[in-house]
Amino acid sequence: MSDLRGEVTEIARRARQASRPLARMNTEVKNAALKAMAEALERSDKEILAENAKDVSAGKSKGLSAALVDRLTLNPERIQAMAQGLLEVAALPDPVGEVTSMWPRPNGLLIGRVRIPLGVIGIIYEARPNVTVDAAGLCLKSGNAVILRGGSEAIASNLALGKILSEVATANGLPPAAIQVIPTIDREAVDHLLDQEEFIDLIIPRGGEELIRRVVARSKIPVIKHYKGVCHVFVDADADLEKAYRICLNAKAQRPGVCNAMETLLVDAPIAAGFLPEMSRRFREARVELRGCERARALVPEMKPATEADWYAEYLDLILAVRVVDGIAAAIAHIQKYGSDHTEAIVTENYSRARQFVQEVNSSSVMVNASTRFSDGFQYGLGAEIGISTTRLHAYGPMGLVELTTTKFVVYGNGQVREK
């Protein structure tokens, strides 16, 4: 066994050992640890920012895209937001031990289902140090041990954050191996991690499509998938155009490098001439490059021609595909063909069409008169999220505390025996 394989195996083994007492921790102990971790982050902001500056500098020198640099960069506000996220998680109900249902049987047995932690969760992610904190907090509150393997571009930030969180958690009565960061940028560490089916119960990759597909292809452990976020906004013929201007601009330009940013705008033909020229002007002011179908370009000639590949694209940048469609059925058909089951929105004042959109579009988040940017665990009141699942087993959409648990059956009897 190589030294690296042995090191990763030992990390996984310690996580499994830690998961057992962690699953039994009472809510008060977990919440106290989360609050102490939040205080420690704010108290250590200068130390965290110093380590993050090393990562940002190295990333720029390696030519990381502006979107990746944005994801990588921390500042006092983002550190405060991470701390606030931990406090939000502490304030949420503890799902562990919740009785989700109970029913009697004719033979007198009482059958129940009770929430329990998944056990050990491995998180593999790129360029987002906030994932270190979000994942640690959610896993801790849901009673799971967590192994964190961030990308090489964020190694200094992740190690600093992991050290602070682990030390504070241990000081507050949690097992020392409840939160562990794999301390190497060697890519083989990921392969070794994905072999640890004896010790790890679930893998959650967060990053680009290439990373996620590589993890899915290689892993011996169940994986939560989220290949990409090709999110759509459909502006219906009965839309309030002022609402539509605000929603579309926010969905694309507020933070284009994230998975819930709009990538394709669909516009109902009857309002296209009255909507697209002004919407395009606002996009130009926000430096958004538009790539349109022939009908869209007839109204806004400065749009670049869209290709077939543009309808499938997750740009993660200030680029937007635009298509004029003939009604809601055509919009839904486009989403079904090109979408990624992430987030779709309709802008309309027509109740029947809003209801049709909600019923027929089966992406993990479907919105009416709201920006796709709200597709986020924190915005949904989950405290934070550990990822967004675009597959339907065992979770779909933003994953919070409840999605990090499963249920076991508990059976209460009074001496019953089975006779046949």
C-alpha cells in the first residue's frame, strides 16, 4: 500500500470511528459547537484572508478564469456570511431522531420510521472555500462525519478553515475526526478516497461537469450527481415586463459564475418585439454577450448567431443564449430537450400558464416570477446547502440537513411471534 493510499485510508477509518459517537450527540452539544465555530471564523478572519490571498495569487498566475477566481476569493463579508451560515444551521431543527411516521399493524406491532445520519460523507470540490464551512456545519448538525477534499487552487484556504473548525469542534466535545481535510493536492488522493466503500457512505462532488463525471465513473461509493446548471427563464406573453426586466437581469448578471445563473432566455413571440430590444439594452449595460436565434436577431441585430451547442451550454460567464418561442408548450419542449434539471423560471401574470409550467417542468427547482438565483439552500431556509442534486435518488435539488439523513424502521411489540 502506498503512503498516500494508507494516509487516505486512515483518514476514512478515523471518520468511521468518529461517526458512531457523533450520531448519538445531543442537539445542544452540536449547536454549541456550531456557534463556537462561527465565532472562531470571525475572530480568525485575518489569518483566513492571509491564507486565501496565497491561493488567489497562485490562481491568477496559473490563468484561472474570472469566474473561478471569484469563487475562490474570500473577503470579510464572505467570511461573515460563512459564520452566519453556521448560526443558521444551529438554529434549525435537528433532524436526527425525528419520528417521521408510525402506524399499528393488526397483530399489535407498532411500526415506525426514525431519522438517522448517513454516517460518513466525502465532499470533493473545486475553488470554493465556503464549501469547507458549509459542508462541515451541515454534516456536524446532521450527525455525519465529513472528509473534505478541496481543489488544489484552494488548498491554503481549506487547510486554514479546516484546522479552525476541527479544533473548535473538538474543544466542544465532538470526536476529533468528525471534520477532516485531506492535506494534499495530489490527484491520486481522490482516487484513493473513492475506493473507501468500507468506511464512506456517500460522495458529494461539487464543481465542474468534468470533475463530477470523473468522480461518478471512478467511485465505488454512491455519488450525488449535479453535472451542470443550464437554467432557463421563460418570459410569457402575459408577463409584467418590468418584473421580467429585473428578474432576467438578476438571473444572468448578478453572479454569472454560479450554477443557478440563467444560461438561456426564452421569450414568447407575441411580446418579443416589445421586450427584447429594451432587455438587450440592459444586458449590454451589464456587459452581457447575447447569442440569439434568427427571430431574436431580427429584433436585435447586434446579437451573435446562436449555434446548437449554445442551447446546451453552461457558460458560467456573462454570455446568454436567447430564443424566441411560440408559446408555453414550445418553451417547455425546449427546456425538456436542452435543460439539466436544475432550475427554471416563468415570468407571467397568467395563473393557468404558471400552473402549467410548474406541473410540466420537472427540474429540481421551478419558479414563478422570481430569479433563478434563489435556487440555493441558504435562500430556501435550509441554513446552507451541501450541494444541489439533479438526480432523483436519494435527494433532488438543494440538499440541507434532512437530505443528509436516512430513516430506519423501529418496531415495537409485546411478545408477538411470526407463525407463517
